[in-house]
Amino acid sequence: MKIPATFLICGLITAMASFAVGAKTSSPPSDLAPAGKPALVNDVVSLAVYPPEIVLDDGDDYQGVIAVATRANGVTLDVSDQVDWAVDGAARLEGKRLLPVADGATVLRAAYGTHQAEAPVKVAGVAEHPAVSFRHDVMPIFLRGGCNAGGCHGSSRGKDGFRLSLFGFDPAGDHFRITREQAVRRVSVSIPEESLLITKVVGQVPHTGGKLFEPDSVYAKTLRDWVAAGAQSDVAAAPTVTRVDIFPPRVVMEGEGVKQQYIAVAHYSDGKSRDVGDLALFMSNNESSAAIDANGLATAGARGEAFVMARFDTHTVGSQTLVLPQGVEFVPKEEAPANYIDELVGAKLRTMRINPSDLCSDEEFLRRVSLDVAGQLPTRAEYEHFMNDSSPQKRAAKIDELLERKEFAEIWALKWSELLMVKTVPNRIEYKPMFLYSQWITRQIANGVPLDEMVRNLLGASGGSFSSPAVNFYQIEETTQKTAENVAQIFLGTRLQCAQCHNHPFDRWTMDDYYSFTAFFAQIGRKTAEDYRETIIFDQRGGEATHLVDGRPMKPKFLGAAEPDVSTRDRRVVLAEWITSPENPYFAVNVANRVWAHFMGVGVVEPVDDVRVSNPASNPELHAKLGAKLVEYKYDLRQLIRDICNSHAYQRSSQPNETNDTDSRNFARSQVRRIPAEVLLDCLCAVTEAPEKYPGLPMGARAVQIADGGLSTYFLTTFGRAPRVTVCACEAKSEPTLSQALHLLNGSAVQDKIVQGKLVETMLDGGKQPNEVVDEIYLRCLGRKPTAAEATRLAELYGAGEKPVGELQDVFWAVLNSREFLFNK
């Protein structure tokens, strides 16, 4: 079939109109600070002091303080140098640092024009001067200085003969290596200032890492004082850090170069707290928008969003930081929200000074929702019925109709099968148990089984892999640690893998957390049934998970929660009940976020299975609300999808406006997405009427119905079908590649199906005119009719011939290769 070059050049996809909405450059506000002493900003609506409560626990304690003003437009200002501070009695201010004077209570007050704010202050133990703590004073210095990072002494082999545990996961081991490992010790108690631990970091002797601190710095003094006091370890006795707070918790900076000071406060198991701003490691996940220095001072950069973090001990906390351009007047688009989703999305967009795109057309909506909900393109009959319906509720009605189709269950069975790695595994999972497992998943979705019930049935499953197909979950991975990692990633959206060998560098999870969670799966028993293809999974009531560092047995413990009583129950059942409990802070939001990402092209947390402090939700309020709604709906998948698809956020056009053209995380417009591999192949078969034949399935079966993840075709592999070798959501690829383009343009897949299906010939033989054939091709493939310009251009191509089969096949071929067919917009 010859493809005319001139035809390939012509555009088959209708160009969308661009919208100029809402933003214009204006002069800076007249109340901005002039040169010299900063003037007060006159549109401030509130003032806050941080920390909101202050406790000084001994005579050496101190607390840094900041004052933040909020303007009427939501922009925040660090006014710590402009407020009038006042405190008396039990404490005093030295600069912006509060110091103890006497045991008692007082109030710290700040005044900014007519606005006032205060924070209660409690002071105790003024006569006490605690010794330097190795656990809480010395170890943080190694983290702040980068000494125990992977590129330095924290590497598995250390550096220059000296090794520290990565990010300080083993304080006891670090103390031994510092004080006892070598005959010539790294500390000298008799002459502290000559200790190698000190002379190297202050640059007095050669050090590969260079000079880290000045000799008169507080860090060098802390090290000297600790060595002089005997370089003792308090690892076993020291109170543990239970929480770290960062202030301000949320910041909106306007204008490049604007500054904001952050402070960090640690809370301990003995009830005390302390300012750890000098010891915490400050970081930003977007330096181009908000760069932060070692002392917690952030500087605004380009427009965008950052998450400013503070790490201390095993805790990492963050503050949402938005950066807006200076001097841009924003006119928000007036639009009534469809539901709670639009209220929360809209609130974030207004804060970011972004206007959403207009709603998509009915044609765009019908094609989009049909692909997303049912994995199918709308038929001509569906198109005509929908377009002729004048009811204002027709979109909602279409959503309801699609949710009841069997194809909906097949799409979500496919997604769960990818997550659960459903496939045959040589010498482990034969075809029969795999197929039964796949069918079990499909029935759960088709029958509307609540997702929490489905997960409980899965994680707590026991019995034979024939009679109880859900037990195949424990056959995919047979190692205790890998099973635990998979459960955390699939159902909690948490990647625990780092914590197997060291405390997680950017999240709260420690090695203790990892092995305590692993302990839930330490007593899984497996045996072969009479039929060698069947495996029986049971609770063998014995077996423990041991810690990698010291080999101690670990008790089962929920992530971030308590140790349950598992003495008389199957540990997996106990865990399943906790995971699916409405009080669990992870499960509902994780599932809801995965559902959201399917329809929106990007998660509120992205990647969807990498929830951590350093990868926060782009819209925390929306993230929480979606999870809360799923709980409210008793984990009814269809009801949550109904909310999402009925929202304006989902029904937006993909055409950007001047305020949202660079935004991809705030749901201001629809994200153009490549159709998933299985759905794309099914669509190709449907529009050409040339079905595929897959092993073990009848002719005409859809690719989404292939149960075995180990079975694929060249087309499916090329277009990113998940191989199901890990539980990572990234396995199914949606990014366009050169090999995909070459396969469509030069391969036989498209051309053969056009020829085999004989759609063009059948329509022409049935009396259809060429323009009617073109209309049918467009409707089948693109969900719309050709524009007047396209129709005119195509009429020139196929001319006035009686049966221009070749020319119309060329049209068909070009449409199937167009971006509009391959993508869901």
C-alpha cells in the first residue's frame, strides 16, 4: 500500500484554539519595602509566631523564633526583623533566640503594625547543665557535615580506613569505631583538641573531605567537650526522638530573592524538646524554586513549588513552599465547582495564580471517558446517541453506564494483576493456579467487593492455590523480606527497600521498622499438595525475622504504629486488618491516589508508590480528601471513580492557557496520555475489525483479558506492557518511543489489519460514498468527524474514482498512525 508523502505531511488532528486567560504584568505594589529600613506592608491580615509553643528545659537550652505575616492574597512574609518582640520574667531574647532566665512561665509577644501574635513559654531546670550527648549532640554533627553520607565515611567500605554507619543507622557501632576500633584511637581524652576526630574536621591535618567546621564553631566545641568528658556513649540510655517539627509549616513567597528562615524543633520520649536548627540537615527538593542553606534560610527563585525539609536523627519533616512571580496581577476564573474535587483543586490553583483550562468538548469527553473507564473507543451508535442527547446530565449518565460494563472490571483486574505480578513462574506457579488467581481478581472487581475486603482476603489467605486462589500472592515471591517490601509498596505506597540495610535517608523508616514489619511474614508455611501444580499456604506458628545489624529477633510492629498482640493469631491476618482499617493513614489515600492517577495521568503523589516525606502530595488537602471519601464510600471503587470523572478537573480540555502551559502537577488541564499497550491493541483490532488470537484464549479475545503476565506479543512489549517482575507502578510504560513509531510506520501491524479487516472494501461494496467511509474511519478512531478543512483536503486525495480503495486505505493508515489516535487527550 503506497502512502502519499504529501498526505503524511497534512495535519489530521484538528488544531485547538489557544486561550489567553487571566494574567497580566502590573507595577509592583506601592507598599513594598523601600531601600533602607523595611516598611510595614499594609495588606497584612494575620501574624504568627513560631514555634507556637516554646519549652526551655535546662540552663543551656535556647529556641530560635520567627514571625510570619500573611497578606490578603495569601503571600507570607518573614517579618522576624520587623516586628517588635517582647518577653519578660522567665526568659529573654538575644537577637532572635530565646534564652532561659528563671524557672517559670511567660509569653513571647510580637507586634507588626496593628497585628499581634504570641507564644506561651515554659522554663524549667535553669540550674541544670547537661553533659554533651553522643546520641543527640555528636551524631547529628556527622549527618550535618556529610560525614556519614554514602560518598564519604558512610559508604560500605568507609573512606580512608574509617567507616561510619550510613546516615547514622548504627550509633553504637559508630561509637565503637570512633573510640575503640584502632589501637591508635581517633579520640584523645587527655588532649581532646588533638583528637583526629577534631583536627581533621577543622582542617588542622589533611582530610580528604576538607575543612568542615571552624575551630571556634559550636560543632568543634561540642566535639571537644564530648571527648574531654570521656567520649562516653549514651546510646542505650538516651531518650529517643519521637517527632521533629519544621516551621513555618507552609510558605508562599512572592518574588525572586525573597528570604524565609526555617526552624526545626525535636521532641523526645522523656517529654522534652529542643531547637535543632543548628544540627538538622536542611534540604529542598526543588532548588530552582527555593534554595536553602545549611542554616535553614531559604531564597526564592523561579516560579514553582518546593518542599523544604529538615532531617534530624531518623526523622525527616517538610514544609510546603510555593514561589510566585513578582508583579503579576491574577484574575481568577469564575466557575462553579462540580464537587469537592474542584473546590480543592481550585483553591490550590488560585494560590498558585493559575487558571484552569476550559472544559473539553462532548466528543473529547466521550472518547476520553470510554477509554479510561472501559478501555474501549465509543462506537458510532454510542457517539450519535451521546451527541444527540441534550440533557445537562448526559456526561454523568455516560459515566454510570460505563461503570456497569464488564469491560470496566477487566480494566481494573488488569491493573491489579500488574500490581500483584500475576503470571506463571517456572517451577513455582503453573498455568492453572495463575489463571484461577486472575479470575479471582476479576470476580472481586466485577462483583463490587469493597477494596478493603478484597485486600484482607488476599493478605490473610490460607489453603491450596486451586481452592483458595488468593494464596498465589505468597507464591510470586517466597522470601520474607521481598514479600514485606511488596506489601508495603502495593498497599501502603511506601518503598521500604532502603531500610533493609540502613535507615531511610529521606523518610522516617528505620531498620527496626523494616525488620519489625518483615516479622509479619516470617511464619508463612508452604507445602506441595497431591497435585504437584498446587501449593498449600499455611501459618506454621514458628519463625522470626532477625535484625541485620545485631541478629536480634524482631517483634511484629505496624509501620509507624504499635506492636500488636499476635500470640494467638495468624500474623498476616492481624496485619491485613490494620492495613485496611479506616484509622490506617496510608491504605485509603494510597489506593485513592492510584485511582486518581489512572484518570488524570499523574498522581497527587507521584510516583504513586513512593510516598515519603521528601516526595509530598502536590495537593495535600485533595490527597487526604480522596482517601477520606474512599473510606466514607466503604471502599467502593466505582463511587470514587464516579466522583473523579464527574469533576471539572477530569473534564478539562488539554489545551493550555497562558497561566497553566508549564504546569503538570496541579490539574489545571487534562494531561495528554498515550493509550496503554493492551487497550491500544484492542482499539486497533476493534476499529479495523481484525481480531487477534492469543494462546489459551478464543479468537477475538481482548488483550486486556490475557491473564498471564508472562505472555506477550511484539506489539504489547513494544508499547510498554508490564512484564510483572516487580510491583512498581512504573513497569507499565506510557512514554512514546522511536521503536513504537517505527513499528507503526514501517511494520506490518497496522497495514495487515487494514487489509485483513477489509473495512474499506466492505463499506464501499455496501454502497457507502468515499466521504462516508472517511467519516466512519474518523468516528471509529478519533471519536469525531473530520473538520471541513480535513474533509476538503481528503476529497482531493481520493478524487472522483468509483471505488478508491487504495486511497481510503491510505487515509485509514494515516489516521491510525496519528497522535490523536494513539493518545487519550
